[in-house]
Amino acid sequence: MPEEPTTTTVLAYLRRMPGYPFDASIDEPFVAELADDFAPLDLLEQIKAFRWHHDGDPARHFKSLRPAIRRWLASARPSNREPF
């Protein structure tokens, strides 16, 4: 089984995402919280999908990227609901 990306890897990706307002003092606890809240998801893969879903530059589409990423992850979380 492949190893999960580390928080450091996710932070490095956010740092180079076009238009992302990277701030280590905010993003380190942000990514740690995401890792706890969305443990079943591959954070790095989901953040990459978020970025490229928005043509590689999500900063053009959102006023605040952190809440947008959180909403993306929440919608990607598997649902235990019955379809009907």
C-alpha cells in the first residue's frame, strides 16, 4: 500500500499553488486539522483535483481558498447515507 502524503508534502504543494495565500502559521494547523477531519481521504490528491478542476488557478474563482478547499473535501468524503 502506498504511503500517505505527509503534512509537509501537502504544505509544499499549497506553497506553490498559484494564488494560494500561503502562510505557515495558518496553514500548518489548517492542514493538520484537515488531516484529522478528513482522514479517509488522500489530502494531496484531493487538493490537486481541486486545483485542476478550477483550471489550475482556483484563486481566480474564490475569495478565500481555505474554506473552498474545506468544502471540496467535505463533498469528497464518502457518504454512509442510503440513496433513497
